[in-house]
Amino acid sequence: MHLNDPDAKIYVAGHRGMVGSAIWEELKDTGHTNLVGRTSDELDLRDPHATRAFFAAEQPDFVVLAAAVVGGIVANDTYPADFIGDNLAIEQSVIRAAHEVGVDRLIFLGSTCIYPKHAPQPMPEESLLTGPLEPTNQWYAVAKIAGHKLCQAHREQHEDDMLTLMPTNLYGPGDDFDLETAHVLPALLRKAHEAKGAAPDGSDAPVTLWGTGTPKREFLHVNDLADAVRFTLETPEEEIREVAPDGMLNVGVGEDLSIKELMALIQDVVGHDGPVEHDRSKPDGTPRKLVDTNRMDTLGWTAETSLREGIETTYDWYRQQEALNVTR
């Protein structure tokens, strides 16, 4: 069945998360109304028996696997067993169940942390497994590599149409702003917001950056990833196989900036004039993570949201949530 068929049923695993909800809205906004989702309370995707029963009952035509246990450096370091074990369990359950019911296409969402710490820049898909991983997120990375390889194995053994999208660092409305688990952009956005007027004299308090601030990162707005997912679902299989025989596609914006530069941009958006300090006892992480987007470029997709625009919409969402919490 083609995705443009009005009866095509699409299961979005993880539809309540930042990524899954953006994908859900993108599909709905582009006319796809036969969408299926289950919360983690309704369906534990780590349970293969429950997952198989769900797939057998619903018989989805397309699957987007956005469900995952996610977090930043602190969370990876604190909960390594959860990051590798739960993600492996989710991937195994969903991918095998999708194979058993014969879905038309499955898209698995990975992460560019799967690439070696010192991969060539920008990182092509071919650099996978060519060197050691960044230790600070190795648990999540190993699980995501395994998920991609499971999709690739199904392509080779069963000719299943299973693809992996590897998005770069994501951010946007619905992001995690908990400083214990958040990724760098929402964490810095919250720090800058809370530091406004927080000094004893009423001026802006300092904001602390981990490490040197010199590592460079690329940031993709979650709505752009959602658009890339829809685009990939709609692209004919033969076109994808021509540019990505391994079924793997990087999704990024093609440019990056240092954490220092990111902090300056966030300060400008938030209106924070305080000093920036460095905690050099904390790790820098991977020196650079810029993805090679040649494959998606060839297929005809590019990101549209500028970083400044994306940070502004994310900050607006954060302030709205903060206001809601105050009024509750």
C-alpha cells in the first residue's frame, strides 16, 4: 500500500514524546488520518508478547519507531543498563513484530551518536563502526547501532523495507528541560532563563557551561525531522535503495557551531546579559558531530528551520509550560 492511500494505517511508536508527537502532527497535517498510537502505560514495547499481540490486532501498513529511552551525558552515565537494555528490548519487539505482520515500510529513528568519536567531518553513513564510540553516550549508541543493524539484517534476509534515519542533535517544543537528563540546548536555554535577574543585586546571574565550550554541534528542529520522516515514508523504495543500499540516511542541517556560540545565541534570544563560566571538571564529549547529508540531499530533502527561529519557538513553548505550571 502506498502512503498516500487514505486507508494506509500508520503506527507511530512513541507518539507522546517530543519526536513522536511532532511526527504525529506532521502526518495529520498532511492528510494522514489513519494513525495509531499507544502510550507506554497502554503498551509496554519492551514486552515482545504484548507487542506482537498489538501488531496482530492492528495490522499497521507503516511503522515509525520513535519510542526510546533518551537523555544527555548525565543520564547515560547514571542509567547505563536502562539505556542499553530498554532500547534493545523496544527495538527487538517492534521490528520483529513489524516483520511478522508484513508492514510495507518501517522507519527506525537512530542518532548520530552512533558514529565514532573521531569520525571524519562531516560524518558519512559509511563511517559507522570504523572507530571507538564517545564513552559518555556509548550505551545509547550501541543500542541504536543494534537497531539499525537489525533493520539492515531484515532487509538482507527477508527483503523487508526497513530504513534507519540518523538525526543529528534534536530540539524543539516538547523537549526535556530537566537539568539532570536534558541535552545541551534545552539545558542551556533553561539555565539562561533562570539566571535572568537572579543575582543578589538583581542583575543576570552567571550561566555555567560544561567543559571548554569548544566542541561543535549541529542542531535539527524536531519539526524538520518530522518532515523528513514523512518525506522518507513517501519516497519510492527503489529511489532510496539507489542512494542508501544499507537503508541508512543521515538527517541534519549541514552546518554546526561551537557550544560557546550556541550559548551566545541563546543569551541573545533569552535576553540574558550575565557572564558565562566554565566547569572544566566536566567532559566536553565528542569534539565535533556534523553529519554528511548528501544522501538526503540527493533524494531532494533539506531542513528549513534556522537555528535562531527554532530556539525562539522552543523558548516560547518553555515559557508557556512554565506559566501553566505556575497556574496549576
